[in-house]
Amino acid sequence: VDMPCNQNSVNQVFKDNIKTGEIESVNKPGMRIDDGGAVSAAINTTMSRL
């Protein structure tokens, strides 16, 4: 389901881990955004640096 970002949802808060280069959930430890092995990740999100 393609839905817009909900900026008030704690489940949609991610941070950039500069040590690993991964984008990970702030509120769900271990949850990361994966590109599925693609050359580049297709991510439609609203991000802010924490």
C-alpha cells in the first residue's frame, strides 16, 4: 500500500548511522531500511537528522 509519510508517527522516525552507513529506526532497535540488493535504494520518505 502506497501511503504518504505521517510525520507524527513514532514508527516512521529513522536516523542515519554514520558508523555503518545504514538508515535505522529510532524507536525499533534492529529495524533498518534495506535496498533489497538493488544498485540504489528507492525510498520515499521525509527525514530529518537527529
